[in-house]
Amino acid sequence: MHFIKKVIETPILEEPANNHKDIHRHFNRYSRGIFIGPSIKIIKTKAKLTLKGSHEYEDLILEIVIRTMLEKEVDVKGVLISGEDISETITNLGLDWSLQKSKGKTINYKVKIEDVIKKTTLLESIETFRENSYLLLSFNLNPTCKITTKTLIPQPSKKKVEDDKVNNRIQFCTGVISNTSKNLELISDLVLSDFKSELPEQWKSIIVFNNYKIMEIELPKDTKNTRLLRIMAIRKGKIIRSVNIDGELIEKQYSIVV
């Protein structure tokens, strides 16, 4: 499950740094203040649904496209980037990928991927890597089953919310699927679950914004390591979710402990 959907469903997390790493890691770079979070745009035409997302939505777009494909396997290209040595995890998934450790002060691990992977393995991999990695994949099966994802992770936006250039940010990942009632329901469930009752029957485009207001940072008491203090700290505040449906804006707010 995508971390934003998890936060909406369980906004107050117990020991998030230890028990909810797949969510906590998306917030550990923030200090106090208001910050721009990930955004996604859904465009509907008669034949297809196009999903355009910023970084941190690429895993959900990939999951949606994979879930809709009829083929049992697909030829993918891209990269896997992690802050941890996940060689054992890769092996346990049945993937023959060689993890390379980076050089320099900031250590990360990376795999360049060119592989044919089963649909079931891909779905399992997406969920598994959500805890500690970024899976940035592209493939093109046909005009209504394809995804393109950039392979360089962008720097977090330093802009104020009112200066957000969302159309630039959502160029990070683009997925295309068929426009069917089943696929519309899938998007509604995975992207717009808390706005379902507000969605009109007819629409052309929807943009989802997720912005964060961090009001309090609770530091761990069992370490003095500056890096660990930042990573393990608990953020308390709000997530402000808004959707722009063909120009009409609807907003919801959730108190969060992450």
C-alpha cells in the first residue's frame, strides 16, 4: 500500500521509526514548517487513463499499471536505489540483480535493471521495496499499458506551497492504462479513497496535492548521534490533502504522528 494511503487510514503511528519504516522514511528529512509533498494527476480520455506523478508516487503508478496488464511477465528497464544493503531481500524475491555500493560520503546501493519479470514478482517487489528503496522502472507493452520513470531522484522542493510548480514535478513518472470502469475503480481505491464521495460521475482531470505542516519534532532519548537523531525523530503535525477536479478544489486535513 502507498504510504499516503496508509497515513490517511492510520494517521497516528506507534513507534513509526521502528514499526512503520515504509511511512516514516518519507518524513525524516523534514524540520518544522510547511512543505510540499508528492502530487499526482489523472487525465481521462475516451480510450485511456494517464497518471502523471512526482517522485514518491512512482511506486503507486507502477503498481496500478502492473495490476491492469494482462500479460504474465514484462520486459522492464530502470534502476533500484536504496540506502541499505538489500542483497538478501533481492535474492529472497527471486531476482538475479547485483547490488552496487556507491563511493563517497553518502552511501547508497544501486542496481541497473534490464530484466524480464513476472507480474506476481513485480507486485511483491513493489510492496517489499517500499520499506527502504526506490524502484524506478519503465516498460511499454502497448499504447494503453506502459510506464516511463526517470532514474535520477530529484532534490526535495524548497519552494513555498503557494509557489509550487506542480506541472513540472509530475513529469517524474507517467503511466497509461485503458479507460475501463474496473481501472477507474482501481484508481479511486488506491489514489482517491478519501475523496470517493466527492467525485463527480464525469470529470476530465484530477490533481492530488499532499502538503505537510510539521509542528513538533520529538527526538529519541537514547542517542546523541546527529544523523540518527534526525532519522529516528518523530514528526507531529498535519497532512493537507487537496484535489483539483476540473478546476474545483476540495481539501481535507489529517493530524499525523509519523
